[in-house]
Amino acid sequence: MSEASPADFDAALVEIQSNVDVMLSALLPRPEGPEAPLFDAMRYAVLGGGKRFRAFLVCESARLFGVSPRSALRVAAAVECVHTYSLVHDDLPCMDDDDLRRGQPTVHRQFNEATAVLAGDALLTLAFEIVAGLETHELAEVRIELVRSLAAAAGGRGMVGGQMIDLASEDSAIDMGGITRLQQLKTGALIAFSCEAGAILGRASPDRRHALHAYAHDMGLAFQIADDLLDVEGEAAIVGKATNKDTEAGKATFVSVLGVARARDQARMLSDQAIQHLDLFDEKADLLREASRFAINRSN
């Protein structure tokens, strides 16, 4: 039984949101010169709100192993750069063609399409500059493992590959196994890196890293099912983006295959299963346990 409460989780999430925003702002100063509009777009995108849930997972997994908060925040900021780049590109007319993100105009609407592409590119590459920096960890082997793992999570066998499958799934038959694989890549891979990052920074034993990976696997799927439910049941003003987009695009989702009731039951089962993977961390992982509950109970 977790001793942390939803209020404890909310307070911890707010603190990490604030700390990560400070870190991101410092890593993205506004330069003078002709490249300044690019940095304005990058700042608009990455400092424009968001739950910072992945950043929370980095910081909390790092706390399990006594990692320096500054090191954890740098990796958390890098993850937010990768996550935000993916949203900027996903919102483009050639992809999901969205006008609203986090309750404000998408980057290509606020600026223009070319600037949005470049801002996404720059955020992605900035992420690797951050994790490769000496300030992130004194050991080169740790920094190299962070770079390798983040690249794998973000690339063709991770998030980008999942987006390709997602685009190809419009108006085509895809079964439960196919949807699960799609979401494990598109959403789950970066969540898995976020959970394992603390173990990498803390040079944890393989069994502890594996436990965090298993936690992330189940919680990430639960998180995506909750997203699918919000697309069907949520209000755009609260969710912060247009709803019913997947239905209109003819995309298969967990909800379209399972139905609302079964999808909700599946999310609860996965959330509970994720929590069980944290048993070897005792009470130190209470906030991660609460994060798994948050993943399926959130409103945006």
C-alpha cells in the first residue's frame, strides 16, 4: 500500500514542473541576430506548459539511486525537448494537422510551418547536447549510455517508428497486437527511457533497471489508453487540444477496439500491474506508484 497520496504526487509534480522550466529557460537563452526567431519558437514550444510527466519520471527514478538533482533535471529537460519536438512535428499539416496544443496555437500556427520544422529539429538536437554535457554526469560511459538509450527511444525503432505506424494505420485494419506495438513505440519508448534514466545515472544493478523498464512498459500503455479515452470523452478546453481526432481520421485505438468500458478496465489493470513491478524499491517508490494512478485518472 502506497503511503504517498494524490496530493503528495501533485505537489511533487508542480515542484518538478517549476524546476524543469527554470532549467529549460537557462538552456534556451534568447540570442541576438537572425537566428533569434528560431529560439523564440523553441521557447514558445517547450515553455508553453504541459504536465512534465516524463520529467517527473526521470527525477523520481533518479531519486531512488541518490542521483544529484541537477543531473536529473538536465536529463529531464532533455526528455522534455524530445517530447516537445515530437508534438511540434506531429501537429504539422503533413501529419496530424492540429491548430491547438496545450491550450494555445500550435507552433506552425503561431509562427509558420518552416519555423516549426526547424524548431522541432533544434529541440531534438539540443536534447543530445544536454545529455552529452559534462554537467550531466562526470563519467563519459554514463553519458554515452544516456545518449544511446535516448536515441533508441526517439528513433525509427522507437517514437518515430511508432508515428510512422500511426500514419499508416489511418483507414486500415489493425488489431489489438498492432495497436499495442504502435503505442509501445510512439508513446511508451520515451516513457521507458524516462523511467530508466535514473538507473543509468545512478549506475544501478540490472535487476533494478529491469524493474523500472517493466513498470514503464505497463504504465506507458495505461497512459496511452487514458489518452484514447480522453480523445473520446474529454472536453477540448480541458484537454488542451482538439478531441475526436482519431475517430475522424479513421484511426484504430484501444477504445475503438475494446470499447470504453473494457479500455478503462484494461488501463486500471495495467496501472496496478505497473505498481507491482516497484516492490523491490519499498516506500522510496511511493511517488512512482502514485504516478501510475495519475496516468489513468488525469483529465488532460
